[in-house]
Amino acid sequence: MKSALAETAATGRHQQGLMGHKHEAIPSTKHVEDYRETRSALDVDEETLGTLERHLKKFQSQNRRRKVILSFGVIGILLFLYRATTGRSHHTQSCDSVRDGYQCRPELSRFWGQYSPYFAVESEIATEVPDQCQITFAQILSRHGARDPTSSKTTKYNETVANIHAHAKSYGQGYSFIKDYKYKLGADQLSVFGQQQMINSGEKYYRKYKSLAQRITPFIRSSGQDRVVESAQNWTQGFHDARTDDNSESNDGYPYKIVVISEDTGSNNTLDHGLCTSFEDGFDSKIGDSAQQTWIDIFTPPITARLNRNLPGVNLTNTDTTYLMDLCPFDTVANALGRISPFCSLFNLSEWHSYDYYQTLGKYYGYGWGNPLGPTQGVGFTNELIARLTATPVDDHTSTNSTLDSSPKTFPVGGTTKLYADFSHDNDMTAIFAALGLYNATRPLLNATLEDTEETKGYSASWSVPFAARAYFEKMKCVGAKEEFVRVIVNDRVLPLESCSGDKLGRCTLSAFVDSLSFAREGGKWDQCFA
């Protein structure tokens, strides 16, 4: 087992990625009027200009002894970068927002499975802190922001587009854009849009838990892949900026330290699966793909036939159809503003619902309760959460790193540490949610019949693990109650917590919540991982 500790104060290449998306331009005061002259050439509107000037004054108040001299050219670059990172221009505004997440074409964009950008899911239970209660603990578990396709998928997408270019004899109505489309998506890296998602997430967390966050800096961990670490860094930027807006004179030690846990083969890491060999390489590793293939064979043939009628000579397969559907969300989040890709219009609303279910089947049967060993991959994190909630040492013999978890420097519990932030992947979050029993009311999903979120009791890939997904685990103290309560919120939807008999406000007592986690406390099925 490898020791997996690396502490970062957001330096080196990751720091460059973070600082490349700072909100604050920093020209000196004597150039404010020159701003107004320069902005006409850059087409900067009055709202953006006013915001820039407010940032300028804020910077000056924090840096009175610094003398900053910038040329007009640099000022122009700063204006351009500001517009790119805030998603504002004279003509266009970002589809993403701090409060509600992605809001463009919700009838489409909320049905892209795990490739949907985070959006606030409607909650049947009130999300406000109940009357006469106060939050005493808040943990966020977050997926990284929107990214490029994985290395293997970006190759396949590129080949699909190249195949169309090479063999299409004509392009039907609505398909002509493909003729001039140049594939420019990279592989595995966080997009500019994804970075802004995480900045927004950090700001939202601060606002939501301001009563604690004003005086407490979260303890932060990240799984070791670049896009996850960079997501954590961007999140800290949003948190810090929101805190600074509250108190411009505060010195909170930013950039914050982040404990980075290696994803190297053999590393114990509760934020990235990889140790359980039966799950990784055995029969269980194919269950999710099998469930998806059954559904592909049902929902894609009519779509494939239509695509081939409009792209004669190409002879697309059903798998190619799913690749073209994938290009809709990936091409969308590759745009800094999240503008909807023209690939999205190739498919109708019903087909997007089927696509969302296709992705949901992959998560449920790949990493959730549909896979015999799926929930076991989330046991380690669940036991870490129990330790944090109860301020006791971690008791686990699965994927936890005992070196890290036994040290108060790398795994503090109790005392003044009341805010936590962990950054991970969609597959791992799915396994963690299963180990926690968050969707225990969901019956085994049918792989030959589409089920909507009402039938699945609120479970889908887009509702649970979209890009920049976030789960909040809260502890609260309420007047007249003998014990603290626990509440869980996933993408702004308060979960009912049936497994511990949650009340009408979605709360369980702390002891009932911990008691309900016997699967994790007993190690899940870890003994079957190496059989």
C-alpha cells in the first residue's frame, strides 16, 4: 500500500490554473478614466465596467502599499479575461449561475446524465434551515467541474466526426453544420466553463453556511487527478472571494492547503476506487455496460436510421449514435459560456429522456446498488463521514488510508473543524451514495423500459452526479431537541432519508443516522474483493 499524502497550498502548475481564473483585475487608479476610453474598443457594457471599477477599489483597499502600473494593452487583456471568467459580454451572458446552476434549455440539458452541468434540483422538502435550528457542521462532497471527454472517448468521437466527413454524400436539413465542424475537444482536462462552475460552487457553499464560514476555513481534500485538484482550487477561490466580499480586510490564509490523495495504482483513496480487484476486473465490472447495451439496442435503432437517412453513405451504428449524443453536452461545456451545441438539435426531447436513462443505468448497475460490489467502494468514505460527524477516530479496514486518517493534520475531527470539503468523481460519489443508503427507496431499475425520476424515487445520473455535483451533509442543533440532527442535500434536493426514518423536514437524529449505516460500519462486502 502506498503512502498517498501530498499537501498543496495551490502552488506550481495547479496554482497557475487557479490564478488564471481570478475574478479581480488589478489596474491602478490613475487608469480608471483610461478604462472608459479603452472599453469602447472592447465593447464593454456599463454593468461590466462598473463591476470592474468596484473590483479595482476593493483591490486598492487591500493593497494600499502596492504600486501597480499596467499598460493599456494589459488593461484590455484583463477586461477580456474578466468577461470570459464571469460569462458576461455586451451580447451574451453565461448559462451558469451561482444559485441555480445551469439554466439554458432545461428541457434538454437536464437529461444528459452525468454529463449534465449541475443544476438545482427541485426539492419536495424545504431547503431552508428549520426554525429554531442552527447548522453546527457542514461537509460538501463534490464532483469535479465540466471537462473534456476521457482520452479513449475523445478518440472515438473524433473518429466518428471524421467518418462523417469522409463518407457523407450529402447533409440533411439541420445537419449541414457538421460539414464545417472541426473536432477540437481535448482529453480529461477541466474546461473554462467547468472552472467557473467550481468557483460558483465555492461561493454558494460560503453563502449557505455563512454563519460558520465567516470564521472557519474548511478542511479540504482532493483525489489526485489534475481536473479534481484544479476543481478543488477553483472552489476555494469562490469561497475565499465570497468571504472577502463580506470582510475586505480579512486575512484567512488563502490560498488554503489541500490534502491531495494519490490515484496511483495500489493507493488507498476513499475518493477514487481502484483497490477491489473483483470489482475492477471481475464479472461485476461488466454489469453496468451490459445493462446499458440492452437499453441501447432498444432506444437507438430509430435514431440511427434517421441519422443515416440524413447522412447517406456514412452507415452509422447504434454506438455511433450514442457518441453523437455525447457530443451535445461535451461541445456545450467546451464553450466558456455554456452555449448549447448544435449537436443537441439533432435529437428530440423523448430521445434525450432515453439517453438520460441510458446513463442512469450505467451508474446504477456500474457503481450503485445494481452492482453487488458497487456500494462497497463507498464504504471507506462513509466511515470517514461517521468519524467526522461523531468526532471519533476512523474505524475502517477497506479503502481508507490509515496513515492520513490517523493524523489530525491530514484528518482532523472535532474541535474547531466543522466545515469539510472533499472532491472526487461521479462513479465514486455514486458508490458513496449507495453505501450511505441515500436512494434505498429506488427499486432495481428496469433495463428494457424507461423509468422517470418519479418512478425511480428521485434517482437519476443527472440528478445525482452531474458535472460539479455537490452533496451537503449537515448537522444541526435545534431548540428543545436532546440530540443533534443530520440532513443530506444532493444538488439542492433534500433527501427524505428513509433508511433512518427521517422526519418531514428530511432529518434523522445523529444516532439514528449512524445506526442506519451498519453496512458500511461492518465493512460492506470488502471480503469479496480479493476472492
